[in-house]
Amino acid sequence: MKLCLFAALLAATASPALADGLVDNANGYTLDFKGKMVRFTGLLIGKDGTVAKLLDKNDKRPKQPDFRLDAKGRTLIPGLIDPGAHLMQIAISGLTREPNMVGRPIQPRERDAAFALIQPKYLERGITTVTDLATTATDWNIYRRSGDAGNLRIRILSYAADIETMVAVAANRPTPWLYEGRLRLAGLTVTDQEPFDDARVRNLMSRGAMDGFQIAAEPIGDTALEHSLAAIEEVSLTYKGDRRWRIHTRVPVTVPPERLARTGTLAIPPADETLANLATYLHARTRDAARAAFAENKLGTLIPGAYADFLLFDRDVIALPPAEAGQARLLETWIGGSRVWTSK
């Protein structure tokens, strides 16, 4: 799309004021902090954009909430989490440049436009949080400019693409959540591929871990997984505790679970995004993905205290057989108690 759409897009996605709200008459599903399925029919939202209370059909409703949404029996589930993406690379790849810009370096205004245009594409797929595994200093500034302007719609769990970005953005500790929980730099991504460099990979993991950054290993190639695992096993001898070392693979991991458990390593394959399989992968796309980033108290669930990030579907994507669930249509996406996308 042309850059002339940029201003209009920003205006259309301006953040509404926060208010106490009630979503009622819902066919609600969420997982609690222990992974148990919880059913509800009403959702109370606080002014801070978090879940205040889950209601069943017999619970009293507030008489005059600031707003009330009648879900009309539609299915409500937590917003989904993309467990691993190269966010700005995806955004730039979809940018249509103006003819006079072709062949020239991509300008900051183009990067801002590409980011603005990619956000609704995530929201229309029900993705409310994106784990960005390749954040550069340039990317971080794009996210900050969007946040400063009040146009940061999705939540971004950011992992620095290199040590330079990690230090420049966060110095010696992960950043706090910024922009009402929309942005945080949590860790460092370590790319691992042939020809293997043992010292480089281990030094990068150590450098991030020593300052409390979470390490996300990205092995590329058939033999890289073993190399990354061996590096984590060695480095974890020095940096103990609940580190939740991440390994992002492009195929399902066949490593014995007990080997991963010894170091607390989380193997994270590509997300299955088909609605037909959502009931099977709900844990992976919500609670487990949040836990993988130390965000399980705020994301991936609708238990009181968590952010009110949720989706409304036209049919029961959890209880229906896969063939029927796969035909479901996402109707609305909400983040922090505010509607941020509606199906046409």
C-alpha cells in the first residue's frame, strides 16, 4: 500500500479511553495459571485494561458499567501469541514502495508505514502478542515511535538480534513493559548455523545471561539443533535458576523431553495457525507461549489480573469437531479491554 494511507490508518486505530467494562452472554474459555480449562459467561474489565473478574451465568452483573458488550452467545477465548517471528522483516517484505523510491535505501517513514500496515494483519488472525526474535536498534525505534504516537496496537515481546542492540536499548537488564504493556525487550536471540563457532555461540549466550536476559537460540539447518542444545547445556552450568532457555526450530523437535528438562529448555516449533486445530494447540498458543517469555501472569489467560486480550468467534472453535471449527470466522479482536479489530 502507498504511504498516503499511513496517516489515515493511524487515525483509524487511535486508542480509545480505558473504562470499566462488561462483556456478557459469552461462551467463554480460558486456561488458568495451572493449565486447567475455565468456563465463563461474563468478563469484567477494569480501567487498567486487565480482567477484574470472570462471571458465570448466576453471578450478578454491575448495573451501570462504562460499557457493555453483548456477546450474543459467541465464543470468547484469550488472544493468541505468535511464539516467534522476525516482525520487521515480514513487515518490510509486504511494503509496496512508491516508484521514485525503488532502488533507494528504505527510509524511516517507509519502515513506520510498513509496521503500521502489518499490525492489522496480525489482529485479523487473532494474534494479540508477537514474539519478535530479530529486533534491531532500528526496529526498536520504530516500535517506540508507534508507542509514543499511541498507535502501538499489538503487544511485542522483543528479543534483540545482537549484543549491540541489547546494550543500546536495555543496558544491563531487560526493559520493563512500556506503553501499557505493549512493548518489552526481554532477551537476546542467538542464531546458530554452519560453519559452527563454539566460542561465539557460548559467549553470546553467556553475555546475555549474565545480565538476566532470556536467551532464544535459533538453530538453522539439520545439525544446528544439537549444536545449540550442547551450548545451552554448557552455559547453564554457570547461569542457574529458572532461565527458560528457548530454542526456536522450523520443524517439531525430536529431542527427548528429559534432556530439555535438565536445563529447563523450552523447544518452540512454528505455530499451528489453523482454527481446526485450535482446541489442540490452545495451550501452546496462549498460556505456554506466555510462560515461555516469563509473561504468564499477564498474557495468554483471562484469569483476573491478566490483560483483557481476547477474541470473539462466530462458533465454538474449542468444542466443535475440527472440520466445523475450521470454518469459524473471527469477529473481533480486543487488547487491554479495547476493541482493536472488527471483521468486515
